[in-house]
Amino acid sequence: MATEDQISLFNLPTSQESPPPKDFDPEQIPVDAKVPIPVGTYQTMEQMQAHCSRCFRCGLGQSRTHAVVSRGSVLAPIMIVGEGPGQNEDEQGKPFVGKSGQLLDKILASVELSAEQDVFICNVVKCRPPENRTPTNDEAEACKGYLLEQIRIVNPKIILLTGATALKGLLGIKQGITKVRGQWIEQDDRLYMPIFHPAYLLRNQSRERGQPKWLMWQDIQSVKAKLDELQEG
């Protein structure tokens, strides 16, 4: 049963202008209900990890091995948002560590970006959907407060959205990824770019011009060029 402190969270402001008090304890937020997560709830990813590991805001928590919060640097200028953990990620507790993650690391390295220093990697949902299915809208919404807090803490210059779930969840764009990939989208004073999910590239191995891998090479070069431009400005 929720305590009075927990119940009072329903009345906490959620705007950037009115964060929770400095002595606010995120442990007061119930982990078994869709209570809003106020802006400024978490000071560190470790704090969030501890909370997510006990989270049952949706049914995905019932079958997880580990909550998968992030990997990479909280000081990174680039954030990559995926869909949800797979089996390897669920077992290891880190995002993008299976074949998709290995390919992602190679793509980043191809333009001299370090997956551990230049990039912060996370997912729309922090627990693995059964059989690696697409997260439902309710599951994504239940986890969205965590993702928004990650964006606030890292404060990246560029956010890359891998796949349609991330695109819809953060920008509300319902178009297929093939129609909008590679395009810069400015929203909330940030630069977003939808890109192909590495898993999609694994299913489409051709490197011929116009094919997904060729397009991804164009996109990641554009990302590196934009980052260099922002850092020089």
C-alpha cells in the first residue's frame, strides 16, 4: 500500500521550472504503479538502476533477469536510444551487447567514435519483452519517465533513434524508419536523427549503393560531421 509520501507524489510538479526539492528521495516513488516520475528525480544512473531493478510499472518486470538501464558515458555528446533489451542484454544487464551491439560498436568506430566515451546507449523500455517482441504502447509509456530522466542527466547534443519504437516514443512520429532515416529533426533544442536498428542491418547484408548498410554509412558520417561542427561552434 502506498504511503502518504508516495501518494503526495501525484501532486508533484513535472515541469522543468519546478523540480522536486533537493532532499527528495526517489525511493518514495512506488515501483508498482504508473505514478509520474518528476523531472529531477534521479541524480545518477546508479540511482535509476536500483529503482528499475525493482520496477513493476508494467508486466515486463515479471519475467526479466536484469533491468537494462544503460552503458557508455553520462558525459557523452551522443545518445543512442534503442527499442528494448534482447536475451543477451537481459542476461548481462547492459544494452546492445549481442550481435546488434557488436555491429553498433563497429559502426561507431568506423567514424572514430567510442561506444564507451562518446556515446550513451539506452532503450525505450528497460526490461526484455517476451520473445523480443516490440514493446506495447503501454509498456513504452510506463518506462518513458526513466528515459526522459536519462536525457536530462546526460544532456546530449545529438540523439540517435534506432527504429520506429524510439522514433514514435520520443518524437511522436509514426512514419516508418525507412522514410525518415538520415533526416535531422530539431525538437526541444536538441538534434535527433532516426537511423536503422543494427538488427535490421544484420538481416540486410548487402553493401550496394542504396541498401540499408550503405545508407547507414552515409548517416553515421553525417552524425560525426554534425558533432564536429557542434563541438567547434
